[in-house]
Amino acid sequence: LALRRDPLSGAANFAAGAALNQQGKSDEALRFLERASEQVPQALLVEARILLARSQTSEAVAKLRSYLSRPGVSQRVEVTGWLDALSARGTR
């Protein structure tokens, strides 16, 4: 309903993408999360998880770096650790 009223709403696109991902519909989820990512940095983290599950590591790393480039993100320490772990596996 929120997407019908405002299809450009980052929050509505994030909610739709997260719900679709939980339903196992990752292809559809990625479309909504991509739209949300400009306004909702958390969408980048969900995208990264989906991409890692698909073994698309370089794409996931790009999403994580994009997240870290945003000012004021709340999970900076955790995401930095996530990138460090990926780097230790030789995927950076």
C-alpha cells in the first residue's frame, strides 16, 4: 500500500525488499532494495547478504563499501569487521 502511494519511498521499498527476501524471493527483493539504498543505507547490507549467498563476493564487497561511505551509519564497526573477514579469506 505504501508503495502505491509513493513508489519512490526508500522506507517502503526497503520494507518490501526485506519481506521478499525473508520469503526466499531474492531476485525480486534485490530490485526493491536497490531502489531503497539511496535513502536507507541498511538496504545495502541486505543486498550484500543476498549477494554473498549467491557467491557474488565482489559485488557484496562493493555494497559494504558503499554502506561505509555513508555518513552516520549505525553499523560501521560491524560492517568493517565483515569486510575484514572477507579480506582474510582473500576476497577483497
